[in-house]
Amino acid sequence: MTFKAEYIWIDGTAPTAKLRSKTKIIVGDVLPLDELPLWGFDGSSTNQAKGHASDRVLRPVYTCPDPLRGGDDILVLCEVLNTDMTPHESNTRAPLAEVAARYADQEPIFGIEQEYTFFEGSRPLGFPANGFPAPQGGYYCGVGADEIHGRPIVEAHLDNCLKAGLGISGINAEVMPGQWEFQVGPLAPLVVSDQLWIARWLLYRTSEDYDVTATLDPKPVKGDWNGAGAHTNFSTRAMREGYDAIITACESLGEGSKPLDHVKNYGAGIDDRLTGLHETAPWDTYRYGVSDRGASVRIPWQVEQEKKGYIEDRRPNANVDPYVVTRLLVDTCCEALEKAGQV
């Protein structure tokens, strides 16, 4: 038999990486992940090499059914290596793997809320050709063609993610016309990050069929409109069992240079989105609070009542690299919990 394997990888474009993919035809039975072949590509065309030494290596790290082609065809997420098999400098998965292994005993898990915006040409889907729609207010979780735009694409994307076996936990319309969200998780750091990249690829690919583009721009429309984030929900076993660990995690994120260390790695253009308005805290301040969507980190009300659960880091942009945000949260919070003996 013959099947198609769509090899997907993250390129070296700065400040925000892009997804790339190409198809490999494999003759024989469908292979498990550890038997899928390495492949290569021209790194000089993806901002990952110079032309005089352009070969880069694709190593499969995650695979799932291809919901677009169907049958035995698969999607294959890959990490990028140099030809000596060391991680390429653009490979942010490798550092996460090290940190996740170091703190695996604390059982960190994540749920990531991916916001995005549909564009039709140069304007958001649902915006009139001239001027602006009605102010935000009725669009969030709305219903009706006067306020909701792009639902067929959203439903198709959801179905594709579920057919691929991804851990999608929900969808909803967001605050601005043409703006939506899907959630991935709760899952372990590497798994949630791998699946979010696949879900993003499926979002872009599904949108192609509707002649619409999807963007992760954190501030797609300037002015009095909400930006687009990737709120990151995080917990460890100790946090899921007790409130002291919740407070320790929140406090650790505000210590010393940690707030700026995190924010500068939470996606390009973050100062345009984290203004202190539109349900955000200013990018250069840090505070946490219960049920406070204007805080940097929110403790959900039920967590405060039950004295256990998780925290929500509301700072990451929609265009954040999930490998980076999960690594930073695990490294900062798990180290603090370990020092406090709350593991």
C-alpha cells in the first residue's frame, strides 16, 4: 500500500515563526512514529540556513490521522535539526523537552486558549468595506448572522481537529467580529504544544478552502477592540491538591526579573495588546488576583473556593510559541514549588 505523510515544521522567521509543510509518499504499511523516516528541506528558503550549507533535517515527533485527506494518510509534526543531528537554533521544542523531563515528577499540565481572527482580504471577516461594525459587546459567544462571521469555517476546523484525535476541549466566538477561540488541553507540556501547532496548521489549511485567512496577530485592529491572546492555564499535582501551591506559583511569576523575562517571550507585539485596557494588565507590571481578568495571572473563583486547581496566565499573545510559554511556566513555577517543598 501507499500513503501520504504531510511533514509539518516550524520555520525560522522572526519575530514570529511560520508553519511549513510538504508531502512525502511512503510505500508500505503505515508506520509508528519511531519508524517514520527522517527527511530534509532547504533551510535557506525558511530562514534556517545560508545557501552555501542549506540542508536541514526533519525528525518526526508527533503524528496523527490526516482529517483532510482521510484514509491511511497522516500528519507528521517534526522538529528541525542540523545535519549533525543537534537541535537547530530555531528548535524551541528541544529546550522544553529538557525542562519537562526535569520536573516530570510534579505532573505539570496545560490548557491553552487559542484566539485568532479571520480576514477577508485586508479586513477582518464581518467588517464592512468602509468604516467599522457596531462596537464590541454582542459578538462574544453570540449567535445570528448580524454578529457572527465565519462559523462554517470554525465548525469545519473543529471537526478536523477531532478527526485528527487532538485534545480540543471547546470553541467560542470572541469579542470582535471575525474573532474566535479554540482550546487545547488539559495535557502535558510537550503534548499540548505539539497539538496546538497541529491545530494551528489545520486552522490555516481549513481556511484555505473558504478563501479566508486566519491570523494570530495580537492586535489585528487598532483602537477600541480587544486583542487576541493565548491564555495559558497551568497546574501541577500540588496545585491541583492544595491552595498554598497556587499562591506559591503566582508569587514566583512576580519575583525579580521574572515578569519581564516571561513577557518578552510571550509573542511579538505584546505591548500593543497588554495596555491595561480590554481585559489586560499593562505589559510592564505584574499582579495576580481572584476572578480578575485585568490581572496578569488570574486565579479562577472556583479555585479560590475549592482551595485547589490551576492558574491562568493571561499575558501570552495569540502568536506565542507554545513550546516557549510552557517551558517558562514549568521552569519558574516548578522550581519555586520544589524550593518550597510543595511537590
